[in-house]
Amino acid sequence: MGRGRWLEGSQFQLREAPGVIESIHWNDPSDGSTGAREVIGYFEDRGLDIMAGNPTRFFLHSSIRVIDESGGQGWRFGTSAQSLGSAVPHSHIQYSELSDRVIEATDGQNLRVRSSVVAAKESVLIQSTVTNLSSEERFYELPLNIPYVLFPEHEGTVRLRGEAGGAISRDFSQNTSWEYPGVNAYAPVVALWREATEFDPLFTVGIAVVSPIQRPDGVTFEEQNRRVELTFLLKLPPGGSKDVAVAIGVAASGEWSKALADYRRFFQYHHSVVPQYCPPGAMVTASGTNTAQYDHTNKRFYPGTEMRDLFPPERVATMSGWYQFAGFWETAIDSTYASPTRPVQKESWVHLFDPNIGFGVDQTLEGFLSHFQAAEVETLWFTRPNFGLEGYAAESDGRGGHLFTPGRVLDLDYTYASDRDTYLSYLEPLAAAGVTAFYVDAFDAPGGAAFVHHVARELEARHGRKITMIVEGVRDVYAGISAQIPVISDADFDSPDPRFGVLVPWLTPYATLYGGRINATLSADHTEEFVMQSIQHQPIPLAGFPNTASKEFCEWTNVAHQNRVALYQSYGANLLRDGVPYCAPPSAPPLPMSRCHELPSFTGW
């Protein structure tokens, strides 16, 4: 198998045993010493010496049991992401050495992986090309074996993970896992460190995926006390290949931003740091199914229900000036009637209203929305565009009821223009009636970023007005094309450590995030804390259209206005479409902060 060799970068020495990273030594550029400290490696009880009796040989993407020479542990494949199960045994492994890297070439059952390990200037870079050698499309699950972070034995590992915009947890010891992309997975990065002491300055290890990943592909991070395991899921056509890359950076204790610097450079190269949407303002939402007009037993609105019964337009005056958006939730026909053989939560077909909903004196959706337009409140519609529906129909039964023809649910892949156009046709009638914003809920379909961008631009071109897209969750790749609503709760604030958003201002400092009475609901105190935490934050103070304003809402919306103005001045005023200014200066709330005390106090949710 060979004895391995050393590779060197300006701050790193990399011990490369055949097929595995045996150890990484780091020269701390700040301490002035010339020695290198071992920061990643294997403990004595997990050594790599086969002759010493170690039963398993670890390779970059697999392992071999020495006793019976079986291989491929961790490699799996299937015809779908849900059917993985077959092991992929090795048939051949070989190595070659260049001046600055080591190459590992592994052949498995209808799969080939070519990897290189490079000790670069500020990190160790692992690059792999995965090729499907079979004659059918396959999903492959491929691990990346990284040795242990060599912290001292005492407890107290600190972890920064890419979930929730970058949450820090201390005294981390339990094994947990999360996946990118995911609704609340912000970036594919992890950093581990121990607090420095007088006798040991210690260090931070950052691990980041520095290659594009979008559904249906993904990467799972499993974080242990002193180790991070990565597993890639890749969909490959017959004969197709994909590249994945991982950067391992090291910095002083607590300096996670330096340890993850490779990811920041990668992101800034591929994505816009400055948003391409105007800085949005505060939002209020209401759900049709949370009203007395909804029959929860039959999952229908009662006959004779009017849109103004669900969302009373007489309350619009109390929103004017306080909220930019009034959000409308759950008015579509339930899947009990539209797709009973494949029920879908939070129906994706938002254009198909329950036939029991009428418009009364307003006559049409456009007439209903005109009340909001007159009050200069933009209307936002809830949508969950993970699925399409084909063949559904509803008609009157002549007795005050309806006859339904169930449809077939379609899985949509927005990497295809045809699927983007399919869902665009669902949103078109709403935009034509005057809806100017869409909230994209629990969205994890392939090609999501392409879909969000396509919808906004296409509807703007058709109707000559600005269209705002707001996406549930928080993900770095969406930050430049839409505002986002992270799934955060009170527990994320009940900690001395930063529990949310550490990565967001570092990577996407102008992105807008919403928090409050939605998703994992925040209390009044934590909603206030969220809004005042950063100029990036906007509130959703109420679930349900308000009857009156309150002193607290007045204060929150004033802060929200200040945040919006700050973002407008930082980038919005310079945002152009076709060479002309795209964003208008935000209008001030009806009452300034100094007069909020004139309103009644908030009495609770």
C-alpha cells in the first residue's frame, strides 16, 4: 500500500497515506513559531497501521475491512433517493503523485471516483469527480472520510453549523446531523473549536463544500464531538459525471470566519452578495382556514363564504402605513377533493380556490384586492410550489354542492423550463388580479433558485409592476433573489450564545429576513429582539388582520422602517432595471416612534 508522503502549503503540512488523509499539521501564522501542530489525524485506538491489527482501512470515500478484504462500506446506490441499499464493492484502487497533490482513483460497481488532495495556501482542498458507469440513471450515496479533530480530551467543543443562518452551540458533544439543501440549511459549512487557554491557544477547524449543490443532490453533515462526517447524495445519468469539492481550513480558536474563508470566496464568485430585490417592509398575514367560515371536518369552506368574510377589507385602514404586505393563506381546494389518492399538505395549486368561496359585492378577485391597493398595502399570496396538478375539475351538482374530478399530482423539477412555466401558469391569474408578492413555503424542489428568479422576472414583464418573492427558510443561494423567512423559535433566543444569523451578516449582509408570528412563532419579546438585532430584519407581528394598532406594533414597525431605509440607502437606491431606478424610497409609518405611546398597549397574542 505504500508509506504515504508529505504535501506542503504555506500554512499546512498534509500527511497523505494511500487512500486517506492521515493527518494535517498547521503552522499558526500568528504565533511566530516555525513548528507545525497536528490538528487533524487518527487517535491511537483508530490507527492506520494494518500490521498493528486495525481491522478497517479508511479511504477518502470508502473503507475496506482488512480481515476479509470486503469493501465499499458507505457506498450505496439506487434508482431513487428512497431506494438506496446496494453496496458498491471496490474492484480497483490506485494512486499517483504529482508535485502538489496526491490522486486517488477508485473503481466500484458501475461507479468511478477520481479524487485529488491538495495542500493549498490557506486550506486543504479535496476534489472528486464521480462518474456513473452504468446504463441507467442512478442515485449514489458517497461518504467523505475526514479524520478526527485533535482537541484535548476535556469537554467543551464549540460548534458553528450552517443551519438557521449559522447557530453556535457550546459544550457540544452529542452526534447530530443535518442536510444541505434544506428548508433551514443556510450554507454547507461547519466549524469546530475549543476555547483557548493560557497554556494552549488551540485552533478552529472549518469544513465547507465548495462546489454547487442543488436538489435532488445534497450533502449530509454529521457532527460528533471531535469529528465531522460528510455524505454526498448525487443523481447521475448514464455515463454522467459530477464534481464535488470540500475545503478544510484551520485558524486560531474562535476564528471561524478565517477557517471558512474558502467558502466565502466560492459563494461570492458564484452568487450576488447584493440583493436584486427592493428592501421589503413589515408583513401581516391571515389564513382562511383559521376562520369560522371553514369546516375542518369536511375540509371545505361553508357554502356562501365570501372572500371579505375571510379577510375583512374594512380592516385595511388599520394596516395602511404600518405594513407593506398583507398575506393571504390557504384558500385553495383541499387535496381531499383534488388528489385523494395522493394527498398533499398545504395545497400547491393556489389558483384553484375552493368553489364555495365567492366575491359578493366585489364580484371578482381583482375587485376584492382593489381595497388593499387603495390603502397602498401590497397583497401577498401563500404558495407551496413543490407539486403540480393535472386533470382536476369541479362543477356544480345542481343542489348547492359540487362534483369533483380528481387530478393527478405532478412532481416538479424547476431545472426544466416546462415545469417553471407550469407553475407560472398557476400564479398568473393572481398576478393579473393585482397580487404583487408571493410567499414560497417549504420549498425544496430541484432548481428552486431558477424558479424564484424566473417567476419574478416573467410576471414583472407581463404586468409592468414589481413582483416580490419571499421564501420560507434561509439559504445563502436565495439571499440575492428573495427575502426569506427563517424557521426560528423562542428557544433560538434563550441562549447566551448566538443562536441565529451569525453566518448571514458575514456572507449576505444586505439580505432581508422575516421573523415573528409565523413558522415557529416568536413571543412578543423575541419578535422585538429579532427586529432590533439587525437592519436585515423585518417583523410579522400578527397572524390575523388587525383591528387596531398598538404601542408595541408602532415601535416595531418604526424600527422596521429604519431598517428598510438603511438597506435602501446601502443598495436599494442604486438598484436599476433597464437603466432606471427600480426601488422607491420607503414611506414613513403614520406615527413616529416618539408618538407610539399614544396608542393602546398590546395585551397579548
